[in-house]
Amino acid sequence: MNTLRLLSALLLLHLPTDNEVRIAHVPNNMLRRQELDNARTLVVDGRTRRYLVDVPSDLHSGAGLILVCHGFGDSPEAIRRYSGFTKLLQQHNFVFAYLEGTQDREGKRNHQVEYAFQDPKIDDVKYVREVVKQLVRQYHLDTNHVFCTGMSNGADFSYYLARQSRPLVKAIAPIAGTMMAAWDTHLSKQRAMAVMEVHGTADEVTLWDGDMANRDGWGAYLGTEAVVKWWRDRLRLTQSATGVMGAVSYTRWGTDRGDSEYV
């Protein structure tokens, strides 16, 4: 699971604070042109969908793909700027794709993860499969090296992708994410996956203890420790290490098989 550890290190080095996430970013003209140049579109179920892509200048065949998912009401442009991944583009042989959710009735973009108020007819998993197919075909990427990370709603979506019966991601790194309780009725219980979850106990949106009573209207969702236990039990993980990385304390679980890991 060396790739998960690389992805973990990249995320921890460039994690924004809550204040940084909410700052209104005003790009200069060069950044605007670059984002326009990097924008791609495709049609999924009759909807024109969009995403941004960053490709290293010296990309080699068989490279990996990292999917990056924005938070509720945010945009691919915003998470591209504050994530810091553009600074790392030339250092690692990865393509970065910044996904874009659809707009709800209030005009806020979000990824479909079965919140209580979301439109069930929107198939964001199909959208992602088409994005991956498009990029793999164009850049000769390795389908065994597709990974996902995201913030808040985007983090929930990375869990959602990992729980599909045919998951197209090999590892995920959700930031301030959770899993909806309703998923257990129909989504897959994976037997192999690498996961790195970053979460704070003071989170006022995705609550550390969860909201199984659906007091906030998102739908019932698990607390952080319950999410950890879910993956530990399904993947049959045992605790292997604890420590501190920067300002973050962590616990690592793994298997003797070496096919799954949770941090």
C-alpha cells in the first residue's frame, strides 16, 4: 500500500484549515486561462458534465490517476487552488482530475451520495466511470492505480465510490467525510481497500459523533469512530501503529495479507 502512504503524505502536507477552505479565492488572469484550458466536458444520461484535469508535462505511460472531489456548494476550481496539488504535478507521475457535482435547487454543487434531499436520478458513479474511461484512453493510464480524495461532501463521495460493487478506486483519502447509514442496505461490503480518513473532533458540519437521528437533515450518517470500525470489521484489520505526523495524531490498521489498510 505504498501509494496510499504517498497520497497520505501529499494530503497532510497541503491540508487547508477550515478558514482557508471558506476564503473566497479570486484567481488572476493566468489562473483563469489555465482552468479554461484544463476543463473537459462529457455527456452522461443527457446531462453535460464537466471536470478539470492537470497532466504532468513528462507523463509516462501507465501513470496513475487521482480523482479530487469538492465540498458541498464548492467547485473543482476552488479545490484545485486550495488543495496544493498543482505544486506537486511535475514531481509525481499522476494525472489529477477535479470532479464537478451537479447543482441542487439552490444552485449549490454537490456529489450524489444519497443525502435525504438529493435527486436519486443523478448517477455520479456513472459520471466518474466515464471520466476515468476518457482519461485512461487518452493518456494510457493504469486502471489499477485510480485513487480518490475529497473534502466534506467530496470525502463522502470517495467513500461512496469505494463501496460500489465494482469499485474503480484502489485507495481513498477522505477529508472530513462519513458514510450514510442507508448505504448498508444496498452497497457493497468490500474485502480489500486502502483508506486514509482525516477528521477533526470539532467539525460542526460532519459531526465526529455522527447524526444517526438525522437532526441536521442530511440523512442518518455514522460517526467517525463507527466508520473506522465498519472498515476494520469488514477488512479484518488489526492495529499496527500509532504516532504523530505534523499536527495530526494517527492510528494505522492493516492485514497480514497486505491488501488492505486504514489510517
